[in-house]
Amino acid sequence: MDVSIIIINYHTSQLIINCLQSIYQYTKDVSFEIIIVDNDPPNGGGEQVRTAFPEVKWIDMPYNAGFGRANNEGMKIAKGRYFLLLNADTLLIDNVIDRCVERMDRQMEVAACGALQYYPDYTPMPFYRSFNEFRKTFFILPPSGFFKRLLDRLFPEPQYEDPEQHDWLVGAFILVRKEVVDKAGGFDEDFFMYAEDVEWSGRLGKQGKLCYFTDCKFIHLENKNPFRRTNISWINRFSTQMQVSNFAWVRKQYGIGHYLILILHYLSMIPVIYVWKFVINIRKFGNPFAELRTQGIYVRKTFVLLKYFRKTLFLKKGFYKILPSDNIDLLTSS
């Protein structure tokens, strides 16, 4: 078996059917199996997929295990010499799996590879490719000017001889050698959603190069996910779950000092965002306490981070999944 394709289902049965149709349409030169891990069997619509594709292997999880734990279960039964972790909301547009395998077979120094993401209209989708680029986005600072130059200096981008080599691979499409997973281990099961692919890439990268093959592309539909991003405001641009997960990643990969700096930064920004808004409100309304909703949301989200502070600081094992009552993005979306 050349490739074991692992897809996680969470109420995405029609997306998976569309994804599988594209796999069978374009993947001709390698042998493959498909493993689907269902994170909500009673309500996930799995029967619809199994009826359309009875040959798929199916794993029912007893709870919503998130991305990392579910993929680990799929990799446990995978028979392929490569594992392809593929999002349900993806579509192949050519023989990208064949070409990735062919290139990996030739470039034995590459531990894992990814393909470039495109929107449905075939325009390139931007995405992070380095740890430092990603870390800088979690600082609540103006995106340009002095602060940008300061962050760029504190967190310089890595330089590689191979222009296709990068720090980490986006979890929507990761093709990895089985023996690399055997050495590096699977996903860290502390993570529920987000940052698990970043943390995993750090360990995979110790086994060999991580590359985005620029001649390999796929469509990423990015189905509407309430855990992904928010449109509340600039200071609340990341969802609460994403922040909790990525703060845990920073602690695990960079240590206590970097984690504490990030926490102190969020706390120190509370008076800054209020004073800034007070000045704007006085000029605009004459009332300093007008339109403070987004500042209040920021404070509430910061206190959620503090609820996980001790657990994260001491790297206590567990499941970094926020409670529904802590999902500030959903509670304030109306």
C-alpha cells in the first residue's frame, strides 16, 4: 500500500463525499486506502458516506476527540508507507497525491510535504509557513510600523537553502512517511483543535526536511467553523480555542519564558485598549464609556486564557478543549 488517506468527519459527510470523488478521479498511479475517523457517530452522517464508498475503513470515536487524537487513531490502523492527512473540506484538482509520492520517493531527505492551498476560484490562499511568522500574529500590536519592525527583529524568519523547505505544514494536507511518524510519534493528544499541526511539525522537522512542493496544489474550501477565526475586531481576531491551543504550543516548544511574555503582554494590553478607546470615544461622542463591547470581549477572552494558565505553565497532561461557557466567540456572536 502506497498511501493511507486519513480524513476526520465531524458533521461533514457531503464534504467528504465530494473530497473522495476527487481523490478517485485523479489518483491513478499509487495504491491507496481511505480511513475515516468519525468524531460524532450518532450525528455525523457516516452512513451516507459508507453507502457511497463502502470500501472505506471507518473508525467511530466515543467522543469528539478533535483533530490530533482522531488522526492518531487513523494512523494506528494505516497500512500505507505514507500517511496523507487530508481535511474533509478539500478537493483535488489533479493528480497531486501521485506527484507528491513520486517526489518524496526521489527526495529521501524530506520527512513530510504539503501542497499549496487555493480558494475555489483558483486564487492562492495565504497561510503561515514558519513558526516565527505565526508567533508574531498573536501579539496584539499594530500590524505595521515600529512594532512590526520590532517583532521582525525579535522573531526573524528562518533561511533555508532549499526554497521549498519551511518550518511547518498546515494540517489540511500533510503527506508524511510512516517511518518518520514511528520515530517522531503522532500528534500531541493534549490538543483538541489548532496548534497540533504546528507542534507536530516541530518534531517531524527533526527527522528531515518539511517542504511545500510548489507544483502541487489543492482546493481548500474552509467550511464555516466557529472555532477558526472571528470577525469581532482586530484585537479579537483569533478564536478563544485557537488562542488556548497556541499558547500551549508556545509553552511546549519555546519554554516558560516565552509563554510568560505572551501572557504578560495580553494582560498589559487591557489598560492600553481601554485608554485608547476612551480617547476615541471622547472625541467622537463626548462619552468615554461608549462602544466598549470589543474591549470587554478581549478581557473575557484573556481571563479564559488565565483559567488555563497553571495547567499550561506546568504542562499538565489533559485535553485543552475549552468549555462551551468559555467560548466567548459564540456567546458574543449575536
